[in-house]
Amino acid sequence: QVQLVESGGGLVQAGDSLRLSCAASGRTFSNYAMGWFRQAPGKEREFVAAINWSGDNTYYANSVKGRFTISRDNAKNTAYLQMNSLRPEDTAVYYCAAVYTGPVTYTTIYESQYNYWGRGTQVTVSS
């Protein structure tokens, strides 16, 4: 089992920045690819960003590309989502997720392929 706990959410104004953290425990963190997803009120959960075990392979949703950066620190068992130039449409609950891959390049943008999920952290961007 892998336990994931998100933190760093809050209420900010449009144009501000936030950094979300996802602390993992329970298994060897570097064996897992990580992803960030979000769910806005009344909408389905959607992919935001993904990263492989070493951090050298990343993917982003088009809506956040150039504004958000996913990263990880395997020594700290933590994944991050740096969010810059926030917009009101970024308002959502943000979830981190993990899937076992081993030390390979692979990561995934597909929600169904992630085995472990955190409980989420709320991000609210006011205009």
C-alpha cells in the first residue's frame, strides 16, 4: 500500500502561484510514477500532469502547459506541482496519484491506471 497526502492548497488571486506537495509513504517511492489530477465543481476529474520515477519524463494537460511544473524528490518521498499564473478556471480539488512502474521511463496520463490516490487539496483562484 502507498499512502498519499496532498498539501499546499489555498485561496489565491488570479496571477498568483501555489506549490502543491504530495507526501508518500508505505513503499519505495522511486518505484512509482506520479500524477496530478483535479476536479472542479460539477465536472469530472481531469488529468493535469504526470512524471516518471526519475523525473526525466513528464506530461501536461494543454490547459496547464507552460504554467504548471511537476517534479519529485525521491529522497523526500514527495511529488510537487508548481502552479504559476493561476486562473479562476484552475479552481478545483487537486489529487495526487501513484502507479507502480519500477525504474522505467513510463508514466501515464490515464486516471484508470493509477492505483493509489490522496484525498485532495482545495485550490481556489479568485478573479
